[in-house]
Amino acid sequence: DYIELAAPLPVSTGNKLEVREFFFYGCSHCFDLEPAVSGWLKRKPADVALVRTPAVFNAKWEVLARAYYVADELQMLDKIHAPLYSAIHIKNEKFDSQEALGKFFVRMGATQEQFDAAWRSTKVSLSVKNAEALARKYMIQGTPTLTVNGKYVVPAAGERTFAIVDFLLGKERGARAGK
């Protein structure tokens, strides 16, 4: 159900337990898992933070990873995340270029200038490179994959995914308490 890493990786959530979701907007399995992710977010414990990380395995995936970080930079993740999934998987829209994504972002309320500036920004470029490096460090083989507190890798297992994540979070709480 999960893999324990030999050497835990640092987390980015401070004192909170970290659950990291590696995903790809073009992945039908990620799209199918998204309702479970959203449901879990509504009930997740206060001591846990979810960090979404777009997986970058090739240039095609980089375009959509960049879209995620552009949305973050423009503070539009709440407006963009689910609609981008829907545009790809329900409406069969193709987002394989800056131009195509720019039109989508403009439809969602950004200006073309805002989108272009964020797309070219150093911050977005570094975020994409960091996401690619992090997927390598976790040895991510596919999406969706979740990680728990830098120690466990959980390949998505449908409805069981968050039962596994919650179990591992319990293990981590126990370890913190010295049990």
C-alpha cells in the first residue's frame, strides 16, 4: 500500500504533518482522484497540510506544471485548479502551449499581461524545476502519488488512498509523541 523511504526527505510545512500530492492535469487517474482529494481536504486534521506538486516527467508535462505555478503566482489556484481539470477531461480542450493556456487564464479572469509575466517569471521557472527534482528524489513513477511527511510514498489506490494516508499520519503522530 505504501513505500517507506530509506532516508526521509525534508518537508515544507513547518510543524504541520505534510501530505504531498504529485499530480498531472492531463492524467485521467488524477482527475478521478480529485473529488477524493477535495473531500479529504474538507475533513483533514488541523495539524496536516496538503502540498500539491505537479509532476514533471517531460516537456509536455512541464507546460501544465507551469500552468499550476502561474495560477499560484497570480493567486488564482482556487479559480483555476478544478476548471483546468474539467477543461481537459470533460471538454477535451488541449493545453500544450503558453498561448493555449494564456487564453484559458484570460477566460478565468487574468489579463494576458499578467499571465505572460507570471509564465516568464523566475519564481515560476524555479518552482517547475524544484517540482521536477522533488519527484526524482521521491522516485515518483506515475501519477497520482501522495507522500506523507517526507517518509512514505503512497501510489493512489482509489477510495483506499486516503485511508492509507490517514493511517500513515497516525504513525507519524505516534512517532512525534514518542510511542
